[in-house]
Amino acid sequence: MMRIADIPNGAALITDSQDVRAILIELGLPLDGEYGGIFITDEGKVYGFSGTLPYLDKIVDYLGEI
């Protein structure tokens, strides 16, 4: 289980719903509203979390790479 605190430093945080939606579409993932925010690392790895506030103890899901 990975948490936001485990995301590498320098990862981009995206919480704008239109931007999150566009990235989920690019990854071919369902748009069911499960993810309110995502992180994209320097390597292009994408992690999603529920809600829009990135509390360090929140669990993140690996969504793929772009």
C-alpha cells in the first residue's frame, strides 16, 4: 500500500477536474469520479487519490505511465 508521503519529491500535483479527466482519458481509465487528484512523477508514473486534498496519509493507486 502506497501513501502520498511515499510519492517522490518533485512530482506534479493535479487537482483541476478537467485536467484529471483528460489524464484519465489518456490512460484509458474509467471516468467514475474515483480520483479527485493525481500525481505525475518525473518518470511519467501516474498515481491517483480520492478527494482533492493531498493529505500525506492518504492512499494512492498506481494508474499507469504517460
